[in-house]
Amino acid sequence: MCALNLSRPMQPDFLIKLVILLPLLGAAFNGLVGLFAPAHRKNEGLIGIVATLMVAIPFVITAYLFAGFHGEAIVVDAFTWMKAGDLTVNFAYRIDQLSLLMTLIVTGVGGLIHLYSTGYMHGDDGYWRFFAYLNLFIFMMLNLVLGNNLVVLFLGWEGVGLCSYLLIGFWYKDLKNSAAANKAFIMNRIGDFAFLMAMFILFRELGSLDFDAVLAGGPGMDQSWINWTVFLLFIGATGKSAQIPLFTWLPDAMAGPTPVSALIHAATMVAAGVYLTVRIFPFLTADAMATIAFIGGFTAIYAATIAITQNDIKKVLAYSTVSQLGYMIMAIGTGAYVAGFFHLVTHAMFKGALFLASGSVIHAMHHSLHHLKDHETDPQDMRNMGGLKAKMPITFAVFMITTAAISGIPLFSGFLSKDAILAGTWAYAANVHDGWLAHMHLAWILPVFGFGAAAITAFYMFRLIFMTFYGEPKQPNIFKHIKESPKAMTIPLIVLALFSMFFIFTLPSVNPFS
């Protein structure tokens, strides 16, 4: 493992600024050159290489920083952003284990999805625009996870909402896509308004929005203001991480290209609410934890039951994402925040792979339907599939591995994180004495939510597998022209499937949770 001397302040300062700026440069290059030089729009090779490198290089830098990190948070001040009266906000970034882990996920999974997209989006008229939006999204997400204060975090929070709107409605000529983008944007504004209100309260009470000041001074605030602050911040997290009642935008967001679903709605943006809740965990009161645990648990089992009824391959995975995010939120509410964050990491790998593998299937269906000049058949409806195991062996193998992972089967990553969450719900139910769940003797409902959602997850995922890959082809004419996806798409699938295996997260040199 590389040794990094973080006592030299200029080194992490320069590296973290590079991590932040490279995706912005990629977005500016592809966006502006494509806008003012139409000939560049057809240069898919250059566009794809630039966009992918602008995410892959930050991943390597972050891995280098993480390898030499020794546990003490470092703050990198870029410049004073705003100053008015008593309010001073610095554009500052925080290097600690939580932010570095999130940055590894954003850039690592993001880099693989960029590579995958070079094959998936081949031939699309908006190819240049798509990669400009993806790079801009990564830039905003990095501000969200690395920001040292709530204002910089909120800048990234709003930025990923904007990029999500642009990417969900990417094929804007279809009015359904535009409606889905509008729904996601508007529903997220509800949570964002609550987030703003929480920041106003915190600044009035503490005079600062830096995380160190908030977490140190928060416990000294009046109890009623603590409850209001946590309540408002959690509404923000509920909107971004699609928890009840602000979850209905996420399934509709599947209207965007599949790489968007994998990046934004499986591995990164929807994890922002979980990240925020972990970041403010020391701020949580017993009643707040009980509320968070109940909402997360109810979301987990409710969304899982909806997934059973879906026939659109991406809609199954969308409701599955809502359910798994509920698992993470429930874990934080029970005090098992490490287990919840661990599940965020494992979920990013196996759910990212599941979405990309579904994209591989849809890509193959599209090509077959295009060959047949069939514009009526839905390429995402599992009732039009069947028997694809013989035609798409790599995609099938990835689906099997990642389905085993999300189902919590031993020897796969999901077993480790889900087992830790379920153990946390048992411990909470057995030992909790504070909070309204304990006072109403309802803490036992959390293990019921957890184990129930786990069983239902296994059912709907293997239903997807059998409908898509087993049995006789439902549409023999379509089946004849199905073929495996190109290497640019299958290589990211294989890498993410590998990181869905048990042994990766049992290596102390790789797994920070071991």
C-alpha cells in the first residue's frame, strides 16, 4: 500500500482540487466544443475518451489519497465564496474517511459507467451532450460529498438535481421523458426547500454552517430546534434518496438512458440522502432515530412489494433501489450507521451492475427490433424476452452474481452488509428504551420490515432472472437476432460483478469496514 505524507498541506490541496476540476473541464470541453463546432459532435472516440479519463483520473488520485489516509480529517480551503455580515462561507473541501469512500464510489463506478456509455450511446445524435452532462454530474456530486460545509454540499445537492433533470429528459422529443424529468425536478424541490430551512435555523443558532461547528455546537442547541433541524434535513434526504412519501419520482426516472439509471439512480445521487444522514448522525435524537428507522423500514418493504408486480425490467430495479435505500436509512435510524453505509458501498457495485446488465439486454433487444423494423414491441418488457441465457452468456452471468448479492446469499457482498443491518435491527428492537418506537412498544416491527423485505427481494429478483433468461423465447423472431453486447459494455459489467463477490470485502487492504 502506498504511503502518503498528508502532513504536507500543498499535496492534498492540489490533488483534491484536481479531483474536483477534471470532470468540470471534461464537461466544458465536450459541451462547448460540441456547441460551437458541430463537426466535433460526430467524433465519438475523442468525446468518449476525454469524458472517461476526466473521471478515471480522479479515481486514481482518490485511491492514492485513501491509501495514505491516517484518520485525521484535513480541510482544503480554496477561497472565500461569500461574506455578508456574520456569514462567511468558504469554498472548502473535507478529506476524511467518509468523504474519500464516497468519492471512490462516485469516480470508480462513474468511470466504469462512462466506459459503458461509449458503447451504449453509440450513434446517438446527442452523444456529445450526453457525456457533457455526465461529466457535469460527477463534478456536482464531488462537491456534494467533499464539501466541508452545508452550503458547498447544498451546491452539489442542487447541481445533481439539475443534471438529473437534464439526463432523465435526455431524449426530450418523447414527452413522457420530459414529464418524468419535470416530476423528478419538482419533487426534489420539496426536500431542497426543507434543507434550506434547516440551514437557516443552524446559522441562526450556531453562527456557522461548517460541519465541525455544526456537530460540535448542535448538541448544545435547544431540544425543540434540534428536532426541527433534524426533521427538515431528513425531509431533504427523503426527497433525494426516494423515501416515503417522496419516492414516486424514481421509478419514472427510468425514462432516461440506462447508464443514467445506473449512475444517478443506483450508485450516486440517490445515495446523497443516506450520506447526509450519516454525516449528521451525531446530531440525531432518540425520537429522530426512531422516525428515521420506521420510515426507512416501511419504505424497504413497501417498495419491495411493488417490485413484484412490475414487468418492465428497469422498473423492477427502480423499485428495488427504493427498497434498498430504505434498508440503509433504517440501519442509520437503529444506530447501525456503519452497516448502513457499508450497504451503500456494496449496493453501488451490485445495483450499478444490475442496471448496466439490464441495459445490455435492452441494447440487444433494440438492435433486434431495429433489424426487424419493429417499432411497436417494448424492448424493456420482460414478457417479450425469455431464453436469453444462450445468446448473452456474459450478461446472464453478471445478472446471476449480482442477483445473488442483492438477495443476501452467502459468498456475495450483499450478505455481509444486509446481515449487519438485520443484526442492527434485532439489537435495536431488543435493547432500545428511548424514542417513540420504544415507548409504544413497536420496535419489534423493524426486524419484521428487514427480514420481510429481504425475502421479497430474493423473490422479485429471481423472477426477473427466470422471465428474462430462462424458458422458451416469447418472441422467436426477436430472439434470432439477439447477440451479446460489445466489450466496452461487458468489461464494466465484469468489473462490477467482481466487486459484488464476498472475498473483495474480506480483504483488509481493500475493505475499510473489515
